[in-house]
Amino acid sequence: MQAVKDKIKEISYIRKAKGEAKEQEKDEKGLANAKKNIAKEVRKAKEAEEQMDIHIAKAEKIAEKEMAKHATRLQHLQHD
């Protein structure tokens, strides 16, 4: 009879350990997924920042071109 009780306790302990291991694995998978999502968003932010820098450079070139045009026009008007 004692052997049966011991076996039942052992099975109960094994089930509990398996449950805890599954829970820990689930938590680790969730954490890994969160890290992956964070890395993805950081990458997207860096790409957006690079695109923004490109657009700023384009805007600066356009502004310089327009300023040069207007400066030339003002010089012509002042000479007339």
C-alpha cells in the first residue's frame, strides 16, 4: 500500500514539475517574441529616420536653389 501512495506522490510531483516547465517555456517564448517585436520597431524607426534625413537634404537643396533664384532676381531689379 505504501508503494502505491509513493507512486501517486511521485506522479503528482512529476505532473507539477511538467506544468511548471511548460509555464516557464511559455514565459520564455513570450519574452523572445517581445524582444523580436521591439527589435523590429527599432529597425523601422531607424529606417524612418534615414528617410527623414534624405527628405531634409532634398528640402535644403530646393531651398538653396530657390534662394539663389530670388537673389539673382533681386540683383537684376536693383540694377534696373
